[in-house]
Amino acid sequence: MSSQRPPSPPAEAPAEPPAELVRLRELVGPDESAYATLKVELLAARDHALGAEAEAGELRGQLRRLERELEAHRLALLEAESAVHELSLIRGSLSWRLARLLSAPARWLRGS
């Protein structure tokens, strides 16, 4: 049993273009050069956006590098503050003061 398709209706003349196409043609104009100009502008805008995104990526990388450097400097500052505090504790201790007192004549003779 072979099924036969019914013949397709004859091709009709193209009807009126869809409303969206009419609206776009009113915006762009019927000539294709205006469309080509818009396409070139669109591609230029896309290229500009891609360039701006690449630049933003580079700036994000620089920001991360600077944040790491800042953190390293903060740690160095904490270590320096800790050393200053430890030195002040040592100089305030009884043994430091006694050693300083007993070595005063020798320092006086050396002139330091």
C-alpha cells in the first residue's frame, strides 16, 4: 500500500511583508547601504566592547596583584610592630636594666 501525498497548492504570490519587516524598513530605509552601514557600526561597537572587557580584565589582574602586595606589607608591618613591642619588653626587664647599669662604666670609657 503506497500512500500518495495530495498535490501541494500552487505557489501564491508573496503577500504583504510582515509588520515587523515593514517597521524595520521604516527605521533603516529600504536601501541596503543603510543596513550595511548599521552592520559596520554594530561590528565596531562589538569590537569596542570586547576591547573594553579585555582592559577590564587587565585592571582586575592589576587589582589582585596590588591587593597581594598590600597584604604582604600589612604582614611586614605587623612583624615590625611585634619586634618593637618585644624590644620594649626586653628593655623594660630587670635583667636588661641591671646589665645596662653594670656596663655603664665600660660604655663611658669607650665613649659610646
